[in-house]
Amino acid sequence: MNTFPKNLCFVISLCLATAGIAGTKNATGSAKPKPKSQIKKHPIALELLDKYAETQDKLRSSFIGKLEVSTKFEGVNRGRPSMKRGQVYERNRKVELRSDGDRCYAYQKIWGRTSIGNTSEEEAYVGIKLWDDETLYHYGFSPLSRTNKNGTVTLSYPKNFNHMLWWQKAPGLTLRGYFPGVDERIDTELRQATTISVQPQREDINGSQCYVINARTKSCEFRIWIDHEHDYNIAKAIVKRGWATWNRPERRPKAPKGNAEGELRNVRFKKIDDVWLPVEADYRREHEYVNGDYEKAYSHLKMTEFVMNPDHGTLGSFKQDFIPNGARVRLAGVPRITYIWQDGKVVDEKGRVIMDRKPKNPKKVER
């Protein structure tokens, strides 16, 4: 019976103490509350995503970036019989990305454990894609090929081509907010979340007090650490999903059943042209299948060079000079016929010109 008065006194004391902390006393001794403009609000999720998008938009319009990606992986997957239980494999990539907002170029050099076995850097496969705002070029070359010494290039003319999404799927782009199994940049993906919230307490990540966003979409669960001290970039991220494949389930007839988790961590930032850029990180992905198979991969991502607003015209960023004379040419929509690349032209076996791919608008190409 005596507990109620005690509790009541405690509540009254707590309210008075809170009022004393929140305000300052005026000349008469009464509490003066702070103006609303001085009260720091905890940023809501969408405000943090807006800040993140502002930084990324500064970096993506026109740039040249070079990355190195080294990966160690293991697992047992019946769809990949070459993988043996307990065996750790290594794969290395060098990546270069170029964009001016309309055109884009993506280069990959891959060696180590590949589909044809273990290869050295001298034996590396080279893949290049170029979108010149009109034609999509896809060139591949392997020095180990016995029959195709100059590589093969495929030309296509897709309508409504989303070139930004295309190069954003390049290895290492997790640094820029593109995660395996998620088609959109992470801030766009989270705007479609069914539930999203910001954790009341910030957490220390590598010395920075980061905001923590928890979100769930129709297919993924996200936990994202936003570093406001480094232009609201991502300092850490964990993405979980309910299928064990890199791609979305709707892209496959039947998605492999299981679970997958990816984690970006140990992010290091560097300021370039007054903008903080994530330049190095570790990335972990783990897949567990319901049949007992599993895959694990641990990658180190490193941005070795990044140039904002380069002079693409002087550098020749979007020229076709990576295609050597003698390369085989395939045209989309023209099956079972192979042509030859010669001095920027597509010719048949007799040297007759089928198509001239030399730029016809120098001003557009050299901008």
C-alpha cells in the first residue's frame, strides 16, 4: 500500500531533474527551454539515404576507376563439380571502369582458379565491354586459346539499354553500394523496403560513430552502418537473403533453396577532390544450400586509382582500339555467321566491308 506514494515521488523527481537538464534558468530562476532549432534530431532513415545518394552522385557521373580484387573461396556445390571439399582456391582480378554519364567501359583481367583450371597472370582471360551510346561491344580474349588468337567481339544494339546498371555489376563495386543479388544501388533498394528504421544508439566502426539502419525488403534483410564523418558513406553492411545464388530468384527457372549472407567490413576511406571515397575493404559471402552444399568466399577490394571528371577525349576512354585486327566478330541477330575485325570495320572472309564501325561523329566521341 505504501509503494504508490514512493513511486509517485520518484516520477516527480525525475521530471524535475529532466527539466533542469533540458533548460537554463533565467533571472527569476525558472527553466528556459532551448529553441527547437537547437535540438538535435536523430536523422531518420530516408534522410541518411539522401545524404548517401548525394555523395554517390558526385562520384558516378564522370570518372576513371581502377580496382584490384583478390578472393579466396571454398565449398561443395553439385553444380560445380570441380570444387572439392576442404580445398581453398584463389582468384584475382584487375578491373578498370570508365564513365562520362552516357558512355561506359569495363575491363576485367582474371587469373588464378578459373573454369579452365589454374592460370597465371600471363595466362589471364581479358574481358572488355564498351557502350558508346549507340553500340554495345563485348570482347573476350584468352592467350591459352589454340584456335582464336585475336579474341572475339560481339556487337549488339539493345534498346533502352541501362548502361549504368551494366557496369555497376563489375567486381569490386560493393564499395560503391552495389551488392550481389540486389539490382539497384543500396539506397534505391532501401527506399522500397517494407520496414526500415534507424537504431537509437550509434555504433563505433573504425573510430567513427555510425548510424545503423535496419531494413527489410521483399527479398533481403539489411543492416547498414552509415559513417557521417566520411560523407555518409557505408562503413559496414550485412545483407541476408533467402536463396543461395548471386542472382535474384526471378532470373532463374527455380532458385536454389537455402540462405546467403554478404558482409562488407574494414572499409578505409580517402578524400579525393574534397569528397570521401571508400577505397579499400573486405567482403565476405556465404551460401548454405538445403542439400548440404555450401560456398564461402572472402575478398579484399582495393581501389588503386580514381580520377573524377577526367578528359575522356584526350585519353580516348571510349575508343574501340582494344579490338585487334583479325578478331572474330559476331553480330547480334545474325546467328552462325562470323566476320572479321579490320581497322575499325567488320569484313567478311573476302575482305568485303559489311559494317564500318569507325566513329562518324568526332565531336561526340572526343567530348
